[in-house]
Amino acid sequence: MKRIIYLLMVVLCCTCAYAQQKKIKVACVGNSITYGSGVANREVNAYPVKLQGMLGEEYEVGNFGKPGATLLNKGHRPYTQQQEYKDAIAFAGDIVVIHLGINDTDPRNWPNYQDEFIEDYRSLIQSFREANPKARFLIARMTPLSDRHWRYESGTRDWHEQIQEAIACVARAEGIQMINFFEPLHPYPFILEDNIHPNAEGAEMLAKIVYGGITGDYGGLQMSPYYTDNMVLQYGRQIELQGLADAGEKVSVSIAGQKHRATADTDGKWTVALSPLKAGGPYTLKIETGKKELVYKNVMAGEVWLCSGQSNMEFQLNQSATGKEDIPMAENRNIRLFDMKARWRTNPVEWDASVLDSLNHLQYFHDTQWTECTPQTAARFSAIAYHFGKMLQDSLQVPIGLICNAVGGSPTEAWVSRRMLEFEFPAILRDWTKNDFIQDWVRGRAAQNIRKSKDKFQRHPYEPCYLFESAILPMQQYPIRGVIWYQGESNAHNIEAHEKLFERLVRSWRQYWEDEDMPFYYVQLSSLNRPSWPLFRDSQRRMLQDIDNSGMAVSTDKGNPTDVHPTEKREVGQRLAYWALNETYGFRNLVPSGPLYSGVEFKKGAAYVSFDYDEGLRPAKEGEELLTFEIAGEDRRFYPATAVVEGNRVKVWSKEVKNPTIVRYGWQPYTKANLVNGAGLPASTFRSDY
């Protein structure tokens, strides 16, 4: 009996030893981020430890991170000269995960030895191959560095970007897998509490990225939440559908007689290019793998527009002056609405802890889905977007999809991509709740909303980049034709900053959708008794010259002297539609705009003002005089002027100014300007010397 027990114990020990030998060894190679610096209780929460828990007993994960280590062999602390490197070589991992490069951004390193980075990286990889010829490699794009980093603008930002490119070059040259530690963490700046090291939550995100890279498990087939029944897909041109699946899974996409196949990449991403769809429907879109099937019904093919901005775009049809007339007639199954509404409005309240945590995790919008346009759904939808879409549908006779994600009070900077601001306007990111680039009302309201937060990096919808990250990135490049935009009230305090921001807003969205010509049509601020608004309106007019494929709807005639939310929205939506119909859809006989200042000639004591879209210049009402024209001489002292239409120009003069050099129009916060063209569209505020 004793002999039998002894033999069983021997067999058990041998079995355990064999099982131990068969474990797949994962070597996590890196610097302090791999080690777990900045992570509370790193022995439990460092990413290699979390990875071990995810992978399970079949794997053995080793943490070979060395704080301060450089990839460069001539750097100030080369990884290859550290004990952790020797231990990692001895470990002879079956899988080697490398995350190095952050410390190479130090001015002692990259400026001097950058030419050696790629070869040093390849040499490092080769040394692990020699330790285990069958080793599999995953090399990581580096984690982000916060714009708060003390050397951010003096080199770190740019060197970090250059090193990312070098890492990608190494992955291509070696033919090995690259995982992305950058993009998943980049929208969450609070994770980098010390500007460099991800905290425990960030470490868990890194572990999930590595887990997916090793196992290919990304949770199976998934699509952006913008894909639902009743949606509209852009018609008439090739469009890309993007999704997620487990690595290597075969994905089949079928619609309208088309069938396309794709294979999910090592990061789980897949893309199929649909041939141009014929306008109409309904279609059924089916996306499937061997394990899962997604079926979207009542899908239409038509024109898709994103309708964004702040409260005047958000302003609902049931609040508008013509709502009672419009809503009963809103039944139209060829107009589809995707209405994104905020979970919490930025009213003068203090949000509680659960709200604040949700905000930090970009969970700001209610879940929603595409719906057919009915009186019930249209009533709570954007009035401007509805009238824009209705005119397009009437004119084009194709289905129209409207996505609205406007947020009341939001400043322009909240909608710009983080990468754009980091490189082109980093000053606006600094200590944003005390930053004069940001309107004091915006900062004050945000401070009130987040007053209960103990997180010094607490996020808010008005924070720079926040709405891009919570409302644009989740779209996952859902195919759209263009954008209509109504915003600016929260940036009118600093016109020069807004000019930079607005151009970058448009460019960052066009980059995101990979469409440099994407139409972008916006509303000029209306009339209101705020002193900066005339100059702001003129700035918006001038930006038409700087931003290609843009258009501006004038709304000064629909303003209210005391209410920032004028209720006459029908005409404003239609004026945006005029731009789209003329410029995007080629309705050249349709006038897209009221008169836009194009030049002036001064002679014989008068100004002769020329305009684009000048056919049929006249006062808005027959028999009226033209109002609000003013002229000035070299002293820049303006006087009210007489103005009359002469041919296709307006003659302006005043007995108070013998030799005029400047003319302006509509230069009152709340203006009674009344020049229109033959289409009845109002002229824009302008000043000739700007």
C-alpha cells in the first residue's frame, strides 16, 4: 500500500512539473510603466499582474520593467545594461511584450542618438530571439504623455511622435505584431495622474490590450452604436463599414445584393468597402461571423448629415415659432433621426459622484437609435436640423439621415480633437478651468457642475476635447456626407482664439472622416445685445475665405435683443439647406446666400460697395430705406450713412464724412440691418477694413 501511495505521489509530482514546463511564458519588457510606477499597490495592479489574471493558469507572466530605462543603448539608462534585461533573457519568454521609448524622449537621448533607435530596437528583439528562437513578439505604441508634462512643448511632444513612427517602422521591418497603448488611453487624461504613468485603471486597460493582442479575443463581433435598425447609409459613393471581431475571424457583410468579406486584423479591426448603394430601400444589412450575426432592418440609402454645435442647434422643433404648424406635418419615413441627448444638462447645479465618474469615462450621452421621422420624434429633435433635412428630402427625393449631437453652452474647443490641440493650440489645454482662452461663463458653469469632485483632473462636457472624445470618436467614422453647425456664443469673448479653433475644428473632423473636402456649413451668430457680436459675426464671414467647401447662413434678421435662443428656426435651417443644395448637390440656379461683402471703391465722397450674390439688391421690405450702413474717414469715427442701390452695388455716403475710407454694415449687436438680394436672403454684417 505504501508503495502504491509513493508511486502515485511520484506521478503527481511529475505531472505538476510537466504542466509547469508547458506553461506559456510571457515576458513583459519595459520601463516604469511596465514595472507599475504610479500604480497604487503595484504588486496587485501593475499591468503584468492584471494580465496574469486575465490569461489564467496556462500562462506565466513575468514583469521585467525597469524604471527610467531607455531603448537606446547610448541613452542615460539603457535597458540592455539592466538586471531586468538579463532576467528577461534568462526567462526566455514564448511571448515577449515590449513597451519602451518613453524615456528616450529625454533631451539627453533622442536629440543625440535618434538615428540609432531603430537598429537598437531590432537588436533588442534579436537578443530575445536568440534566447527563444520560437518567441512571438508584441511591440507597443507608447502610452500617451500628458500636455501637462513640464517638457511637453520644449521637445517631448514632438520626440514622442517621432519615436512612435520609429516603433511602427520596426514592426514593419521585423514583420511582427504591434499593439496600441496610445489610442485607448489618449482620451482619458485623468489616467495619467503624474503626466507620464497610467494609474491602476490605466494599467488594467494596458492589460486588456495585451490580452487581446495575445489571445485575439476582443469580445466577438461588434459595431458602433450608430448602427441600428432604421438607419441611413450614405448612398452614391463607396463607403467603408468598420467594426470589431476576434482576431482572424472571417466577417461577411451583405446588403442590397452585395456581399463582402473581410478578416479581422490582429487588433480585431476589420473594414469592408461597400459599392455605391442606390438611393432608397428599405434594405437589410447583415453582418456575421461564424459565431455571431447582426441584422439591421429597415435600412435606407440616402444622404447623411451630422448636425452639431450648441443650444441653438439643440433647440427643439416643439420650442420653435412654427412648431405647432410643422409638427403635425412631420410624418416622413424617408427622413431618419439619430438624436443624441445629454444625460445631464449643464444647468446651474452641482453634480453628484456617480455623474462625475460617468463624465470621466465619457459616458455623457444617452443610448439612442435611429427612428423614422414622425410628429412624435420630430417634436423633440433639433428644429434647424429638421428643416434642413426636410428641404433636402423635398429637393433630392432621396432618404435623409440626420444625426444631432449638439450640447447647449458648449465651446468650440470641446469639439476639437485632442491631437489637434496638443500640436496646434496647446495653451488652451492648460488648467482649463482658469484659462482666459475659455469664456468665463463656460468656466464658471463647469466649476459649479463639478464642485463636489475631489478629482483634480475631473472632466466636464465643456472641457477642451471632451465632446470630440465622447460624441465624435464613438461614431467610428460612420459614413456621412457633411456637417451643419450652429455655435459660437460661448467663444465670442475671444475672436482671435475662435478663428484658430474653428479652422482646427473643421480640419480635425475632416481628418477624422478622412475627407478633406467634407462640406461644413454653419450659422452666423444672430442679433443679440452683446457688444462683441458684430465683430464676431464679421469674423465668421471672413472665415468663409479661409475654409474651403464651407458656407454660412446669415441669421441676424431672426434674432432677439434679449434672448440668445431666437425661436424662428425654420428659415435658418432652410438657409443651411440652400448652401448644401447649391454647393454639394449642384442646384446652381438656387441662390445659397444673401449678399456677402466683396469689395469697396471710394470716390467723390462716397463708398461704392460690391457683393457676391448681389442680384436684385434691395431693402427687405418694399419702400424702406437701407438701414445700418455707416462710414468713417481716416480718424475711424463712424457716422450713420445714407445708402441706395445703384445697379449691382450700394452707394453709401454721409455729409459728416467728406473723404470716407471705411464702410461697415449691420455693426450693432442687435441690428435692424435690412439689405437683401433678389432671393430675399439677408446680407451679412461686414466692415471693409478687416
